[in-house]
Amino acid sequence: MWTNRLKLPSSLTVLPTILALFTLCAASLAQAATAPTPSAQDTINAMERANAAVVGITTQVPEDARSAETLGLRRQGSGVVIGADGLVLTIGYLVLEAETINITTQDNKVVPARVVAYDHATGFGLVQPLTPMRSIKPVAIAGAQDVALGSALMVSTGGEDGDVNMTQLVSKRAFSGTWEYFIDNALFTAPAIANHSGAPLFNQRGELIGIGSLVVANALGDQRRLPGNMFVPTALLTPILAELRQTGSSRSSKRPWIGLTSAEQSGRVQVLQVSKEGPAETAGLQAGDIVLAVDGAKVTSLESFYKKLWDHAEPDAQIQLTVLQGADIKTITLRATDRMRALAKPKGI
């Protein structure tokens, strides 16, 4: 594995160095790329255009926000302009319950913004600047189906300390989050980049293929420890972008939420934490409980657990959980809810 981190001056004069890194890495990769290799000048131009669209994002949430305890009152990360009107794509937790949002451009101009969408199902967030950013051209969005494992990719971060980070695609696979979250075909890269929140992931054509979500310990997805990052693939955004602009979330986000943080433990689903005043806490679930079944159907993984919950068409469905609580097996019936109902609604949605 390899890495290179470059401080970006506003002139972007480091981009030829980025090209050199791509060339060196491509020569060392054992697996050939499935797509044609761009020319030297094409790669320089593509990287320059892509990085020019990256911005910094800072948000402030109220002290009584439900997400304040886990995500903090002040959040900082990156985003990327994807719309001709200045629409910025980022990771949703940066703008979740946000009261104040500021975008910082690469020339250090601070632009106030509002939330357009927070999509619980994908994890994406959209923000709209309140004053024009006409000088920033939007990036193209692409899928990652033609990006081979081992491909060299670029991660850009925005704000005053914006960087360019070279990374490598090491895995594409399903991802189950502890917070009632699941997506297919998440993108995993290595080495790990600390400033990952909302950071755009670009292919060698300068197309946007992912948005930074997490640092992970096992980027390869097996027993070998390899720190890296998980990126939400932007292929998930294209089918729902118009819906997010119009309604603030996708239809897939309107599904049962019970307020648990859980983890897989040797073929079992263990409750790590219950959300304060959420459906699970109200029904009597506790940290340490083992979820054995949902509506009588056995669950052995986070994926199977979530999918059984989401089999219910309505967010406020009545759901029956079979749990091991201490030495006792209990049947607990709870009334789920729409996740967004439990959160402060940001201005603008």
C-alpha cells in the first residue's frame, strides 16, 4: 500500500505531481485497469477540474439536538459542487439537525448555506449556498463499476486546510452500519485518511464516485487488519437526486426506525446502545441485549436484522422482537417511527 498527501495551493500547481503518482502506482499494480488509461494532459485537466469543485463545510447544531451527543455541536468536513446552481453534496451527518451551515471555497470565501436534503437511507446530505458561487463548475458523477480493485484514486478535502490525498480502491462490498444503516457496494480505500467526512472520491477521469463516511479498521473486509475509509458510492445518488431536491429525502428513508446501535457478534446481533426516548428504550430494550428474531424470523447479522425491520411498509409499524435479556428470552413489541420525526428539522427542508 502507498499514500501521498499534498497541501493544495490555490494555483493547483501540484497536479502534475499527482499525475506522476498515478503513473508510478499504475506501473506497480498487479491488476490491470478495465477502462482505457487517460492521457497525461487529460489526467492533469481532469484532476484540476475535480479539485476546483471541492469546498469545506462547517455546521453548528443546537444543544438540544438528538445528534449532538454522538456527533457534536460543531462539525467540520468537506463537500463538492454537483449542480450548476451551486448545489453541494456532502455526507449527511455533517448537516443533520444543523442550525447554521457555512461553505468555505478554495479562495477562503465563506458562504452561508441551507440544508436541501438529508437522506437517512443513503447517508447523503445536500446543501445550497445562499449566495451564488458562479466561479465553481460542478463535477460529473459516475458509477464505480468500471473502477478495478487496486486502482489509484484521489480524495480531496476542502476548507482552509484543504488537501489532496492519493489512495487505492481495495474493496467493494455491502456495508452494515451500527446505526440502522445498510448499503450495497460501498467503496473501501486504503490507506486511511483522517479528514474523511464528506470528502469526494474521484476516479482518474476526475469524475465523482464516492463521498467519505467513515474510517474503518478492516478495509479489505476479512480478518486482516487494514485501516482505510468507507465511501458511499455516488451511483446511489443519481436515481434519487431529483427527489432529494424536491422533498428533502428519498422514499427509502421513510422506513421503520427503532433507535438502536447494534453490532454483529459471532452470528448474533447485540445491542450496544439505545437512543434516549426512542422506540427501543420505551419498549424496554437495554444495552447488552441479544436480538434473536424479528417478527418470529431469526436474525444473525445486522443486514438480516435491518432488512426484517424494513420489510414493514410503514415507518410507524408495530414490530415484535425476540431478545435475550440477561438469562431470559423475552418477546418485546414496540412501535417504530420515522427517523426524521425524532430529529430537529433543519431550516430549509
